[in-house]
Amino acid sequence: MELCGIEKLVLNPDKKISLGQNKFKFLKKIGDRRYQAIASYLPKENNWLVISVWVRGEDDRVPLIWQIITLPFRLLWWILKFIWQIIAKIA
């Protein structure tokens, strides 16, 4: 049976940091994303209680429609930056 992402994160982390009071921070890279979680071990249930999970430091892909809408502005910015570099070399 294959583990889901959160199970991989908690049961087989790349790094595990103790936060005290039976709480831990788990870090794991799954695919191209770095996941982090805070979990507490429940000894009576012999299980983990996951408090929070998040992806840190990565942006989702920009939607194609947004890339199309912003293309003229990005081109204008690139042209202005290029002209500014030429002017700076001349001066």
C-alpha cells in the first residue's frame, strides 16, 4: 500500500525537529515541493495528530491567461530596462 503525501511526510521525513511537549516539525520534499508539518504524538492512540501542513517557499505556476494579459507589460519593461542599460553605458 502506497502512503499519501501527509503520511510520507510524518512517517518518513527528511528532517524531524522537536518542538517540545511531544510536538514535532516534519520536513520532506515530495516531487518538486517542500512540505512542512506540525504534529503531536498521541501515545494512548499510538498515532500522530497532524496539526498543520503547508508548502513553503514555492510559487504555484502562473495561469496561462495571466501570462497572456501581462505579456505586453513585461515586454515594455524589458525594452525600457535594455534602453536604460545602453544609456548608462554611454553616459
